Amino acid sequence: MGARGEVRVSRVPSKPVRREADGSLFIDLWLRRGGAFEEDAALRLTPAEAEMLHAQLCYALDDETAELGGPVGERPDCRRDVLGTRRTL
């Protein structure tokens, strides 16, 4: 990247996704540059964008490398039907 170093974005682990009065969902993020904290940010998603991201994450996690703790009955509904199936594009 440039002289300022690599930019990394990660979720703030202690903050849950939050919903605002207008229905928007916010995911709090940390921005780091060159390994040093730079600032906080938030990803704003509409309900439709959040639903699409949810579906894409469920699809992407559909392989045997996905580590899910607990018995199948305790897993989120979206993960129960896809576990163990392999998709090819």
C-alpha cells in the first residue's frame, strides 16, 4: 500500500451490532494503519443490506472448515440446513 502502511479493519469485539430507530444496523469497527490504532468507524447497513450480508456469510461458511461450537440443535437456523453440503459454482 502506500508509505503510511497497511490498513486493517476489524470489528470491535465488545460491541454488539446495534439497530437504530430508522431500522439501520451499525457494526462498530476499528481502523488500524501500520499496526497502530487510527480511529473508530461504523458500518451502516439497511435491513436489506444486512440480510444480504447474512445470506452471503451463511453461504461462505458452508464448508467443513467452519468451526461451530455446540450441538447442531443450538446452531443458528441458517447454518443447520447447509452444514455438510458442498456447493460448486
